[in-house]
Amino acid sequence: MLELYGLTNCDRCRAARKWLETNGLGVQFVDLRQNPPPARELTRWVEQLGWQVLLNRRSRTWRELPDEKRSAVSKPLATQLMRAHPTLIKRPVLVRNSQLHVGFTPEHYQEIFGVSG
């Protein structure tokens, strides 16, 4: 079973879910607001992907952070911020066979799953 982490009202997350379901791929959706990843899991994500990839600097939550936090962001601070504010995690996060993929485009998912367009 695939796991897709995101936000229920996120357009990209809805598009990813629809693409997976249309292509017959069962997916368990996890809303980051209601069920943020445990600290150990988030740390694994940061290690595998890098905090720069995982941190959503385009989010409203990011823009609302104090300037001193945004200008001093580092791996430990980014991890701490994503743990405290799960909406700072770039989405959707697809977990497939313990491999992680961030973001959604139909082309990327076609490549991941070997599905032709």
C-alpha cells in the first residue's frame, strides 16, 4: 500500500490522489494537519530527501514565521519547524517501498510507476 502525505484541501494532493486511483494504485492518504509524521519518521525524511527539498518556503506558514527564523534556517531548525508546523512540509509526500517522492506532476508519477501517459 502506498502512503500519500498532504493536506485534504491542497490541489496538488488531490491531483496526486486522483492520478493514483485512476491508475489502479491503492493509496492511504494521511492529512499532515491531523496526523503529522512522528519525529523519527520526519527525521528519516529529512535524511533521505534533505531539508532544503522538504521545507516548503512558499507556504503561508513560512511567510508568517519571524524573519530571524527564516534567515537562520538550518537542518536542525528546519526539522524542528516542520515538526511544530507540519504545513511547512512540501507536499504531497509519496512513500513507496520506503522510497520518498515529493511533489506531484503526472509525468513524475508516470516515471515512478512505469505507466505510459
